[in-house]
Amino acid sequence: MSDRSGDLGRIWNRVRPRSIRGRVTAGAVIVLVIVVAVGLAVSILLLRDLITTQARDRADLAARHVAEEITTERYPGAVPATEPVLRLQVVDRHSGEVLAASDAMRGLAALTHDRPSRGDFRVDTTTCVEQGDNGYTDCYLVVGYAVSDSAYGDVMVLAAARAPSVLTTGTLETVLIGTACGLLIVTALIIWVGVGRALRPVEMIREQMETISVTDLHRRLRIPRTHDEIADLARTANASLDRLEEAVTRQRRFVSDASHELRNPIAGMRAKLEVELSDPRPDPRERERLLTGLLSDTERLENIVSDLLELARLDTDLASSREPFDLAALVQKEFGTRKEVVDLRIHTPVEVPVCMDRLRMARVLTNLVANAERHAHERIDIIVDRDEDGSAVVEVHDDGSGVPETDRERIFERFARLRESRELDPEGSGLGLAISREIVKAYGGTLVAAHSDLLGGALFTLRVPSRTGTETA
């Protein structure tokens, strides 16, 4: 059985239409064929029964009329008959002799020899008679009534109505099946054309997408005016192109900035080495200063490469590592015993449970505090609390000069460094805040810069979902 099912599946995979248009049309036609076949069978049975019942009722009416008339007297001649029932007989119930008949049945044998069953007085039957030598057969619907006290004695009154030709020649089935086939063909054509018209915008979108490459990501798809799912598809594709163009632009800018940041220390190292090699009698003290400078440049290169690797990991690893911990306790552990020039104050009134990577969160906090230490004059405040919606919030305030409002988003770009930052930390890479925001975003949080009303300098606000909010989600 399994082999046969597998063979049928392979055959179906070969013969089934490949296009959506063909599959929809074929599926609709198959369903319609099943429905129409069932409907045809029921319709033919009902129509046959209706037509037969109508013809038999006419014969019944004629037979009862004759039965009423012969209760008092005999017919002087032929039994009178009218359309559509022209075949009438009065037959002796016991011998089967025809005692009276209509003109159409003169000289012919009894229509039927069937008699009513015990306790009944009516007979319903069908009789077929060959006409001539051509083999043509006429069929009649015969209705008989038993009349025991008629003028003819104990007789059967028989009336025959010709069976409708639609029942004997198959005309009914031919007409209905032909009509159904015509409707199926017309319906299949309508579905084929309709699905083709519906999919035409999809084909246009496919053709437009094929022409878009990395070099012309600014191009967009034409949105149909149909305001339907196809238009939604075009809008979604355009939104995807927007994100793709933004990502490619960011990547190109990142590569350009990374090349620039790496080129400076490499160029400086090369210049120092060339000067050293060109001096035939180097001074030991100069060589020591040279090696110290080279070590500093190497450390800067190492920091830049480490930050680039961290960004690459963030782009591919979307917060897969999670562990529950208390954010307030982490801040106390990292900075509670820190002895720096500035006054560092920590405010953690309640426990703040979160679920994320502890080391990455520690790196974010370290970047924010280190940034605040570079710009602060005397004091830094770290506030860890829970927001009204249950989110974990960390605020880092400093009393420095602050971040201009126009630059509060630019400082989170990769390799973006303001003039003050370059002066205070010339060896920095400009990737710390960018890495911090990427980490926070990976865990569903936000990191923004603003003005500190508490100390008058910069304010960095970190907000991430709490452990309870994460579990509920």
C-alpha cells in the first residue's frame, strides 16, 4: 500500500501544474467537477422522478374517470380517450379478456396482466412494445384500477401514458451533462483569465525586482492602485529595499571609516620605522621612544580590531545568550569600589532584575561610565531603577559640557567622534557608544543621549525589558 501511495504521489508531482495560475485553475475545476457530478446525479434522479410522476398522474386520472363511468353502464362503442392518454382498456380481471378499449387499443391484447396485491385495488407498472420490424420500442406507464361491481363485471380499468422520450432516449442526461461541461469550460476559462489578471502585478513586481542590483538600490517598485494585497506586497518590498539600502550605505560608510581609522596608525608606524631604518647610527633613547610609540599604535590597532570584531558578532548573534541577574547589583559590583578623580555616586533604591548577557551589559555600563569620566569635571551619578512599565532603567549623569542637541544621535554612529572627544581621547576609536547601542538594541532596549537636569552635563539613559516583562512576553 505504501509503494502504491508513493507511486501515486510521484505521478501527481509530474502531472500537476507548476504555476500558481495552473494550480488554482486545476484545483477549482476538480472541485467543480465533483460538485457538478453530485448535482447532476441528484438532478437527473429528481427530474426523472418528477417527469414519471406527472405522466403517471395523467394516466391515473384517465383510469379513474373510466372506472367511474362503467359503474352504471357500458360503453356503446370504443372507450372515449383524449390527449395525452389515448390508450384505455377494460379487461376481465380473471380471464384477461379485453372487454372494451379505446380506438388506439382496438384489437390489441391487454396492456398488462398484473393484478393488485391483496388488500389493494391499484396497479402501477411499465410496459414496452416493439413497433414494426425496425426494432423500435415504445414504453408506456400503465395505471390500473380494480372495479368489482361495474357494468362489465369484475374488471381492471387500464390506462397507459407514453413514457416521455427524455426518459427512454437519454436526452435528459445528454442535455444536462452537455450543459454542465459547457459551464465547467466557461468557468475554467474565467478562473484562468481572472487568476492571470490577479497575478499580473506580481509578475511586474518580479520583473522590476530583477532589474534592481546593489548599484541602484535607490530604485523602488511601482505600487498598484488596487489597494489590495498586491499593493501591500509592493509596499513591503519597497520597505525592504529601504532597509537594504540603509544597511548597504551603513556598510560602505563603515568600511570607509574603518579604513580611515586603521590607515592612520599604520601610516604612523610605517613612517617611524622608515625614519629608524634610514638612521645609520640610531640613538638608544630615540629607539626607545620609537618602540614606545609603536607599542601605543599597536595597542590602538588592537582596540580597533577588537571593537570591529565585537560589531561583527553583534550583527550575527542577536542576543542568543541570556541569564537572569540583578542590574543594580552589577552596577554596585563594577563601580561601587572604583577610585577615580571624579566623584562617582551610585543610586540603586530597589533590585532591578533583567535577563541578558552579563558580560555585554557590563561592557555597555563600562563604556557609558568611561565616556562620562572623560567629559565630567567633578561628579558622575549613576541611577538604577525600574520604570512605570517595569522596564529596567540606568541613567548616567555627568557635570561636563554635555552633548549638543544636533549631535545626540550622531555620537552613536560608528567611528563618529566630536571635537571634544578627539581632544580628550585622541587614541579612541569612536566605536564604544555604537557598540553599546547595538548591544542594547539586540536585547530589545534603547540607549539615548540627552541633557542632565541633575548635574547640567550629559545624560545617557539605558532602558531594557525587565526579567518579569521578558518572561511575560
